[in-house]
Amino acid sequence: MKLTRTLLIASAAAALLASCGEKNADAGASTAASVSTDVLSNGMTALETYELRHEAMEEIGDAFKSIADATRSSNPDLAVVRAAADTVADKAPQVGEWFPVGSSAASGVDTDALDTIWERPEEFADAVVQFENAAPKLQAAAQSGDMSAVGDAFKEVGASCKNCHETFRADDD
């Protein structure tokens, strides 16, 4: 009798634990299922597009930090500045491709990109062009080795980033 009772309790506990695991698995599946799997104009899904743009924006942000640190340094490492400016200039022409229709938060991805991007595409395109035009100037300044020119070009690129982030990106609050 004691063995039967122990087996019954163990079976009930196992069933309870198993049902908890299924619920969590279902929750994860429904979250994954809520992200659109449609292929967008760039040949990627919304999640793939989000991951690409997030990673690329992080790279640009890291490059900006390196340049900002160098502009404040009394002995900047020009190789670091040049590499960072190259990263910014290399990524700049790609930015517009990172926001195809179907990659907004409505697709299910957890993005800070505001719907304004897709509601006012001409305005967004103009902001992207400002960045695309400023980035090569930063690269040229870095190649020259003139940190004063780097500082000026960095301000121009930074202003284009700020403009876009203030208009088309949710606050990080």
C-alpha cells in the first residue's frame, strides 16, 4: 500500500512537472509563431532583417564610441579612428536596406524602429541620405590623419544619426 501511494504521488508530481514544461514550450512556440515568417523584399524574414540591422547598428555604435574616445584623447590612435570610420562608411549605404516594408514591430519583432519609417518613407529616405553623404567625409577626414577634421566630420555624421534617432526610433527608456 505504501509503495502504491508513493508511486501515485510520484506520478502526480511527474505529470504536474510535465504539464508545466509543456506550457512553457507552448508559450515559447507562440512567441516565435507571432513573428512573421513572410519573406520580405530583401529576401529575408522580419526577424532576420531585425537581427541584421540590430547587429549592424551596434557595429556603427561601437565605431562611433571609438571615434568619440579618440576625439577626446590627447594621443588618439589613428589606426583605430581609421578602422572605425571605415566601418561607418561601409555600413552607411546599407542602412536604407535594413528597413523594408514588413520589418516593423507589427511583424512581431521587438524593435525600437517607429512606424514613422514606413508611414513617411520619403522623410526616412532623406534622413538616410544625410547619413550616407556624411559618412564618407568622416572616412576621408580619418584617412587624412587630421583630428580636427575628424572632429568636424564626426559632428556632421553624429547630427545625421541624432536626427534619424529622434524622428524614427523609440526612446531607450
